[in-house]
Amino acid sequence: MAHAFLILAQFGGGAGGGASTILFLGLLFAIMYFVMIRPQQKQLREHRALLSGLKKGDDVVTQGGILGKIHAVTDKIVTLEVANGIRVRVLKSSIQGRTNLADEGTTAVTTTKEEK
């Protein structure tokens, strides 16, 4: 009798296996959406907002690590002043974020004075 239940369980499991596989794949896609896709879209929206809000005088850092102050902004190109009178043109999309160069410069000066 137990053998008959095993046979019925195999046939019953095979018929429901398709539905459970589809349910599993749907659950897997939902998890991937909330863990990977949604945060990436949010980060992309924040970066676009950052790029659209750039203006002359902002301190920024590029993806290559160049720190500078924005001298001019066009649709696709940003001119950064990296030192007095030295300007570099970079793509607007290569701006990684804003930074505060004034605070970093004062801390560097105070640490060198303290070392002496």
C-alpha cells in the first residue's frame, strides 16, 4: 500500500512541478528586482539629478579622481579649474559627485603646521 502512495506522489508532484517552477522563477525575479534593479535605478536618478544641478563655483570630483571647481558648464562638457589658472575640460557624465575642497584645504594646512 505504501508503494502505491509513492507512485501517486510521483505523478502528483510531476503535475504540480510546472506550477511550482513558475512560482519559484517569479519569486526569484521579484527578489532580484528589489535587491539589484531597483537600487540601481535609484542611484541613476540621483546621479542625473546631481548632473542637472551642477553650477559654476561647485567643488566636484570626477570618476578619475580629479578635484576641481566648476568654471563653466555646457550641455555635455564641464570646465574644471584644478589650480589657479589651470582649467581642464571633462565630460559632464564623468562627474562623480560634489565635494567640499575648502574644508579639506584648511585641514591639510593645519596638520602641516602642527607637525613643525
